[in-house]
Amino acid sequence: MKKYLLPAIMLILFEIIAVTLWITKDNLFYLFNFSYIGISIALGIFLFIRKHKNARRVTQLLVGLYMLVYLGLICNENMQIEGFWYYLFTGVFEAATIHYAVAKIFGVLIFGRGWCGYACWTAMVLDFLPYKIPSQPRKKIGWIRYITFAVSFLFVAGLFLARVGNIEIIMFWAFLIGNLLYYAVGIGLAFLFKDNRAFCKYICPITVFLKPMSYFSLLRVTCDTSKCISCGKCKKVCPMNVDVTDNSRKRENATECILCFECAKNCPKDAL
Ligand code: SF4
Ligand code: SF4
Ligand code: SF4
């Protein structure tokens, strides 16, 4: 039973978040929302432990579709970065601000970039593309993320400064158009660089939060160097080019790990 400790811990952590927000915000939605996400994540880890081939994808589709279709399209909640700025400027700790605090800012200190591996609806689509293992060296164009980050901030700040009316409607359309744009750019880059995760590596504005926070992440893949035979398989299959054999927090592309465990699955010595 010991091997099922991790899914149990994840479930309990999310239930704590669910119950705390339900009581403090007096809103039953938070109980449903975070319980659903916790169950989806725990199920994915459980399936992974049972060596199910598509364990991660199950969680990714359960959470990603829920957030994109139910929260985004049906409930009109802009959970993209523009929605985060919007709620931040209105001074409301609701929807997107809570989502960002849990999944993309403070939660990263515990779960690392688990969001990117198990929940993101952009990557949910990109992971269907054929280039799961990057075949080209990384490009030095990661600076683009700061531009997309600044553009998203200035767009929402501009709406507030210009006192534009109907911002909620604009936010809904920004969510729709923004997502279509992300998918178009993400798919285009994946084919151009033969790398499904090129969008994550170079363009995604959320990585401006994710990368520095994940440096300190509690949950991380480490290597038992006494077992490792330096075959290099782990680095070869890593979609994010992480040198996982180096246990230092400063290892190559350390803040890029999405906890997909492809490295561990492919290690011939169970060293990860
Ligand atoms: S880097 Fe951005 S697009 Fe990629 S999985 Fe993470 S949040 Fe999603
Ligand atoms: S796959 Fe395993 S044995 Fe090979 S280099 Fe990586 S950790 Fe070491
Ligand atoms: S393959 Fe390993 S090191 Fe690379 S992103 Fe996945 S879990 Fe992290």
C-alpha cells in the first residue's frame, strides 16, 4: 500500500484546499472544483503507479477539458493570464487569481510544474502532436515569453486605464481568441521545430511565474547516482531537455521539468 501514498497525499492536499476555500469563501463551487481536480490528479498518479501507458494523459484530459470547456466556455471564466490580471486589477480574490495562486505561483513551490504536465489545456492539445521527443537542440529564444507576458499585462491594464466598458465580455472573447492563437502558434512551432513543447519553451507567458517558483519545488525527480550507468536515455526522452542525472537545483533546464516521468519510465536501472 506504501506505493499509493503519493496519490493519497495529493488527494488530501487538494481536499484541504477545497474545504478551506469552500468555508472561507462560503462558496460550494470551490469544494466541487478542487475535489474534482484532486481526484483527477490522484487517479493519474494511481494509474502511473499501475504502469498504465496513458496515465498522465488521462489526468491532462480530465483537468484540461474541464477548465477549457466547463470553466472557460460554459461558465465564462477567463482562466488565462489576461483573466488573472483582470481579477487582480479588480482586487477580487476569485476564479483566475485563486487558480494562479494554487496552480501557477505558490502551489509550484510544492508540485513544481505539475500544472504543465497534467492540467494545461494548451499542452493537452500539443501533446497529441507527433514530436514528443525533441529532435533539435534548444533555441535561444526563450526571451519571447517576456514579450507575451508584457503584452498580456498591457492589454488588460490598457482596458482599465481607458475605462473601457463591458470588460467581462471582452475577457470572454480574449479567452476564445487567445486560446485559438495559442493553439495556432503552438501547433505551428511544434511542426517548425519538430518539438511538441516548443510553445512551452519559448512563448508561454505563464512560464514567467512557473520557472522561478519551480526552482524551489519540493516535488522533483532525482537520480540515484549509485544505480545510474550514464546511458543518457533519460535526457534523450525528456520533452523539456532536463539533465535529470544532475541532482543540483541548477541542473540544465532545471526549471523546465513538467514531472511527466518519461525519464523514470525509460531508465533501465530504475535510478530515477
Ligand atoms: S508552459 Fe504554458 S502552455 Fe506549456 S504546459 Fe505550461 S502553462 Fe501550458
Ligand atoms: S536513464 Fe537511468 S541509467 Fe541512464 S543515464 Fe538516466 S538515470 Fe542513468
Ligand atoms: S522526462 Fe523527467 S526530467 Fe524531463 S520533464 Fe519529464 S519528469 Fe522532468
